[in-house]
Amino acid sequence: MKRIFLFFIVFSLFALSVFAVPLENLVSSVHVAQLRSGGGVVMETQLRNPAPRLLPQNSDLRQFVNTSMRTLNPGMLVEVLYLYKKPGSFHTSANSWDEEQKTGVFNQILAISSLAGIQYFSSSRNAMRTFYETSNVIDSPAARNPLPDPVFSQLPSTLTLFARQKDLTFGDNIYRYDYVTARDAVFFCQENVTALSYGIIPAIGRGNLRSIVAIIDCGDSILVYAASMARASSVPGMGDRISSSFSNRADAVLKWLTGRLDRELFVQQ
């Protein structure tokens, strides 16, 4: 009986362990080579019958993304893979993602207010432009009272937040953020609660934009997967314009995230 009890305890601890996954187990060998080369970024854009091409081999994330694709039926999809190399003193072992480090990463992606002022390259203007002029967590879409960014000492399994963000392209809008902490990854989905307009032109209806960011630990590095999917307006040329904008905005979000990790989490003493 004691042996059975001890086996159950050991098995339970193993089942609850947080794992770092080798990069080679997550993406193709071609993408591994691209990510480990100088640039460290892979991007795919699809405007017709889109289907994920860069989605890592992570069961929780794949279910999350595939559910979003199935329920939205988007007309466009922009995907990005990025490999963030951690400083040597923050490497985790091949079979363990430090809980403190994982919680720290989770708190960085909750820092919605820090999105205010980030820049992206505007193809239409051929210049850098502010992405979000303002960005705040709010109590509800109706009241819209600002709240501080939440900070957790222990990871929740799921979390939903609402944010008010003034985008200089699509205007002042409300978004829903759904966060998930899986065994070996953390990820979130941003969905527009209000309709988006490009100036006076309707661009994306309510709930028709979803942007997903996932972070998976690889021991000596972090794999970041980002995907933006949308059902856009049928106005001629609008799909191409929005797709180009999403590609540049995805790059801006990656720079925001990696900047947060550099400054707030993986700080060398």
C-alpha cells in the first residue's frame, strides 16, 4: 500500500511539472534553421483560404488556434515565429520551466498599459507611426473605468480582461483579452468587442479580429508564436491594406514583448 501511495505522489508531481520543450520538437527543421540564423523571425501571410502553417507542435495551443479559426472562418491570416534567446544565467533545464520565470513571463503579457506609445512601420505612409496612443485595462465594456495592470504571484489557469485602446489607424475601441496558462506555454487572444473602422470606412466587424500570442519555453530560449486573423470588409483593396498593416503590427508587438522581457524579467545583475 505504501509503495502504491508513493508511486501516486511521484506520478502526480511529474504530471504537474512544467516542461521546457526543445525547439526541434515544436517546429520543422527548416524553421529551426531559419530561427537560429541571424534574423530569428519567420513570417507567413495568407489572404485566401488561410490555414496555419507555422503553428508549433503544442496540443493546447493548437486546439486554441484551431478553435479560433473554426469559429471565425477568417479571410486573412498573418503568422509569425520568433526565437528569443535568454541570457545564460536564466536558462532552464531540458525538462523544467522554472515557475517563477513562467509567472514573470505571464505578468509581462498582462502589462497592457505599456502598449501605449509603441511604434510600427506604416507602409501607406512609408514611416514609423504610433500603434496605440492609449491602452488601459478597464472594469467592463459598458463602464470603461480604467484599472491598473494586474500582477500575479501564482498563475491562474485562465483569465479574461477587457481593455480600451486608442489605435491611430482603427480608432478608440474595446478589446477582450483571454489568457491561458498551459503546462508548457502561456498564451492569450485579443478580440475586438467594438467594430473597427479605417477612417470613415468600416474595416472589421465586432468580434471579427483575433490576435493570438503564445510563449513556449525551450530551455535556453523562448519560442514566440503570433497570429492575427480577421474577416475584413469587402471594400476593394481593404483586405490587402489590412494584411500589410497586420504584418507590421505583429513585428511591433514582438518588439514590445521582447523589450519587456529584456527590461523587466531577464535582467542581468
